[in-house]
Amino acid sequence: MALADLAQEHIDDWITGATSQRRYLIRYFLKWTTSRRLTGELTVPSIPRQEPQNLLDEDDRWPLLQRCLTDDVLPTDVRAAGAITLLFGPSTERLCHLTPEHLKFGDTHAHLVLGRHPVLLPPRLAELLRHLAEQPQLRPQLSRVHAGPRWLFPGMVPGKPISTHGMTQRLNRHGIPVRTARNAALAALAADLPSPILADVTGMHRHTALRWVAYARRDWAEYLAARAADDEETPPL
């Protein structure tokens, strides 16, 4: 089939038969062909957004957070990054790009800026982050004239933050499952916060926050219904 004969129904059939989300990447090719008038205007739907399938159980999440805050055997950066993930669920990219400027230390409290509004930090996490912020960082000779930002989680390359892959591997290696921990933190926050506040606090897009709130509250309603059914079946003592 020639490109000029490509119709919307062909794109729809292609997407409907998709076994991988990679098929949706055809939109970039079609954008190129349309700009050069090789095809007409064709539409590729957005990639379907799936609800989180794996969440760290709350009975595991809180002991793991306690370990991050109190276990001196763990490296400081692992403790701090793990605690932030378990509490606030930022994306790994956002986590890796945190700098000392994201920390606000007051006389009695410390805050971390992930979105538009700072979030209050537990004292032990605040101390971990203060320690990371005060650590000297090696810089290459050429970067001293135009010094870049300091990173709370520097990578192996001087002047660069740790990569998202490196951070994920590092946390996973120390028993902190990044994906499930992040999902559990976001679900917990979404169950308590309206979507605009969730977006402002975490820095996520408001549409994403809205989906998390809808997911968390439906899941919570199902949990309450299941608990009520169990209570009805349990005979009184």
C-alpha cells in the first residue's frame, strides 16, 4: 500500500491489533509524513493509561520507612531517597534532580519542595537531607568557571546527578522496591488529598493527580465495603 492511500481505518486496525504499546509510537512517523504531505491528517489515540497494578502493602511500607529513617547501616543517600519515595512518591527523575535549593530549613521545621508548595519533613529525614546538602562534591576543572547546580544525589560523572536507572538499581539493591513503594505513597496521599492539592504538593500534572484520586478513593471504598461485609459475617462475642 502506498502512503498516499493510508486511511484512518488502517491506523485504527493497526492500533486495535496492538500487543505492545510501541505501536502507538507510529504517531511520530505520521506527523512526519503529514508535514511533508505524504499522507492526509491521521489520528493516533493516546496510549491507554493503566491503573497501578503493584502497590507495596502498608504493612510493609511503614516498617521499610522506619528502616530508612533509623538504620545507620544503610548509606545515607539510600536512606534519604528511600524515605522520600515511601512518603511522597515523586518520579525517580524528579528525585534524582533534587538540589539543596529544594530544602527549606527553619528554626523548628524543615520542608522539601517537590511541587508548588513545600511539604513538611520528619526530623530524621530532614537531618539526612541536611547531611547530603552539606557534603562536598567533586567537580571537573572545566566546570569550575561555570559551576552547575549541586545535587543531593550526585552521580558518577562530576557535576551530574545520579541517573534514574542508577537510582532505581541502588534502591532496589538495598531492598527498597521503587515502583511499588512510589505507587503505595501516591495512593495513600491521593486517598487524603483533593487532586489540585496532590498536584501542587507532588509536582505531578493535574490530570495525573485526578486519576490517582479517582483510583485511590474507589479502591478505598471497595476496602470499606469488604470490611463491612466481614463485620456482618463475624458473630458477636
